[in-house]
Amino acid sequence: MALRADEMIDRRRLRRKLTFWRVAAILIAAAAIAASTGWAMRDSLGGAAVAHIAKVKIEGTITEDEELLKRLKDVAESDSVKGVILSIDSPGGTTAGGEAIYEAVRKLAAAKPTVAQVGTLAASAGYMIASASDHIVARQSSIVGSIGVLVQFPNFTGLMDKIGITLDEVKSSPLKAEPSPFNVTTDEERAMLRSMIMDSYDWFVGLVDERRPLSRDEVLSLADGSIFTGRQALANKLVDELGGEEKAKDWLVTKGVDSGLDIVEWKPRRSTTDFFLSSALGQRIAALLGIPSVDADLLEKIGADRIFLDGMLSLWHPKSAAVSD
């Protein structure tokens, strides 16, 4: 019995030691993850202390992106950033989103030499943002322009007639909640929308007139929704130079930026949770728990976070060949 009692005591001691080292291992692993996450997030923001040229990508549909606005503010306030390249590839988006980013870029340009480098596309609100920079470089075959504003809404009345659905409503005035996809748009409703659209259009034209070496009449002649190649945009003074990132850096050098500085991309800020989920350890733990592989940016990658856009749009999109004019 004494032998068994000694064995039980030894086993309990061993269990305590194992428990201690397991807890210690977990704490060490947690500390390592926190440290690596902080370092990775610091790197992803381009937050190195070494002087550099910051590169910020503005891609896809434009919305009032709080993370991007914060990133632009951080770039403007960083002592390590000596110049900025905005890499733009966007068909446009909401007018309010374009306005917010435009204003952020103007504040950035007041603090650092800022150049926009157009990739495939900088149309509508995308061009609005490019015009906020001090210099615009575009590829010869880039698509530039589409200065204008629109509001689009579906009309379900034909479908409702076919399936026998009617809509009853009580509202305070005829224009409340109009235009509606459930009613045919009236002349009064179209006039209301037209007034709103033209007010925003006049504001957009004013921004281009202010930022580009063009008279208002010249801007108006270009602001009919037309799109241009980079070559045509240069001839029309909508951009300043043809080329890519190298040309953008060359312009920064003319503004006193050291030609030997590296270009460092300031990437979107990632939370600790996002970093952990996308890490190998996070994926391994998910597998052990029976959870499918997790990608924290999945919704963003498939565009599901931007299916619905509120408000007026400054957006370029070609019509389908199957749609008649």
C-alpha cells in the first residue's frame, strides 16, 4: 500500500509539473504571436524608422474607407516619409467616398510631395482622387476621365404586373422615398434627381477646374462622361506625364526627395485577430478544432462588402454588348 501511495504522489507531482510547463508553453507562444503580430503590422504599415517614399494603393470601388483615410493621415504625419506615390486603379464609386479621400489627399499633399500614378484605370471618383495630387502620371493605355455623376435605380413594375403584385403605401408627400423601383418615375421625380445630380456635377467640375491647368470651359468640354487613354488625357491636360512608378519617383526627386530612397508600400492595417487567423498557426488551430480554413479578408476579396453602394455614384462602367442604347 505504501508503494502505491508513493506512486500516486509521484504521479500527482508529475501532473503538476506537466500542467505548469503546458501553461508556460502557452504563455510563451502567446507572447511570441503578439510580438510577431506587432512587428508584421508595423511592417505592413510601412512604419520603418528609415526614411523612405511611401506608396499607397487605392484600388477597386471607392467608398468612404475609414481605414484608408487613417492610413493617409498616418503617412502625412510620419517623419520617415519624404514623398508619396498614390497608386490608383479604380473605376470610381460613391461621390461622398471620393470627396472624403480627395480631401485626405489634399491634406497629405500639403505635408509631403504627392504624385498619383495611374494603372489600368482612374475614372470618375478615381480620377477625382488623382486630381488631388500635385502631379499625375498615367500609362499610355490607361483609362482616364469619365468626369460626371449618376444615379441608377431598377424598375420592377413590369415584373410586378406579370406576377400580380401591387404596392400600397401612405407617405407624407409625393417625393418621399422616390425614386422607387415599385413605381414608374414621374417627371417631378426626375426633375428632383436632375437637380441633385447637376449640383454634384458642378462641384466635381469645380474640383477639376481648380486642380488642373484648364479653364472651366475646357473642363466642361471634357466632362461629358468621356473616357480617354493616357495619351489622350495628356493631350487634354488631364494628366501631366506618361509612364509608371519610375516616372512618379523621378517627379518626387525634382521636388527634393532623395533619389536613393526606397519605395515602401503602406498596406492596410490588419488587426491582431486577422493576422492570427491568416497565420499558419491560426490555420493549424482551426483545423484541430474542425473549423474550415479561414481567410479574414475573404469578403473583401470577393467584393461582398461593396455590393451595395449608398448615395450618388461617380463611377465608370461600360455597357454590356447585350444592352441596347
